[in-house]
Amino acid sequence: MRNKMPWVDRLRCDVESVGKSCKAAKHCPHGAFTVREKGGEGKAHDVFIDWERCRRCGECSHACDLFAVKMV
Ligand code: SF4
């Protein structure tokens, strides 16, 4: 049973600069890990994990070059 879930280390995460190019989001096979615009200026982004879709597979963690996504 997969009992770990993805957690984003905000100090490492660079989604503010890479936006929709976030590798973790691109590699999520279930569409659970997504990048969303914060609104307002339309430039700032943030990551969002849909826990209803997440299957705890860990692909997002493997995909992030900055090791910002950890399975905890
Ligand atoms: S653990 Fe798997 S399903 Fe969940 S957000 Fe990461 S890549 Fe997507």
C-alpha cells in the first residue's frame, strides 16, 4: 500500500519562475499535480495537488530537478 504523499518544499520550489513548465506537474500521470495562476497580475504561479486524483505514485517527486517534491 502506498502510504506516502507528495509534499512541496516551498524553499526549493521555483514554480514562480518556471510556471507551467514545472516538470513535476508535466510528469504527473493522473493530472493531480498542477500549476495554477495565483490571479491578480497573471504572472505568479503556484502548485496545487488534487488529493482526489493523487495515487501516491511518486512520479512528481522523481521529476523535480530541485528535489522540491518529497514523498512523506
Ligand atoms: S504522487 Fe503521483 S499522482 Fe500524486 S501528484 Fe505525484 S505524480 Fe501525481
